[in-house]
Amino acid sequence: MRQALIASHTDHDCLSEKTAGMRYNVPPFEVPMPALLTDRVFWPNHSVEMSGVYRVSHEHDHAPADEVLCIRGEMFPRCNRCGGKAKFMLHSEVRHVKELPHFQKAA
């Protein structure tokens, strides 16, 4: 028997009589990352440890904060205006296709 997640009363109205008594196992949509990674600030000219979407903010807010893709093994880039004072914080881990063994070139 599956682990249960019971539909809420608002969802219950949409269920047919056949499925009204059933319970559903719903996988989590998001797996939280360790706080060590999401709370860390990364700086330009340092190596990207994990590919993903990073939130970048600038010194003195001369440019709006933005979300950017950074690839593991590359360097966090410098800002043309604030240089090495741009800050990068990991928003969500995303693997680059080249990091998957099925897409790596054979030796």
C-alpha cells in the first residue's frame, strides 16, 4: 500500500466518486539544498563549485539584482563597474549537460 497524502477539502470537490477515497503518493517538487551552499556568498575570480542559477547583486546597487547561470569549473565573472565586489548566491542547483556521463565524450 502506498504512503498516503490525503487531498484537501478544496481538492476533494474535483475528485470523482471512484477516486474520492483513494490516497496519493506525491513526490516532493523541490529538494532543499544544504544551508552551507545556499547561504554562502561567492565572489568574482573564484571557481564555481556547483553549476546552477545564482542570484547576483552589485555593490551600491548600480544594477538590479539578477539570476544568472554559472557552470561548475568556470570562474565567477567580474562586473565591469564594481569589479570583484559583485556577490553571487546559489539559488538552485542545475547540472550542465556536460556534467552527465551519458553526454561526455569517450576517451
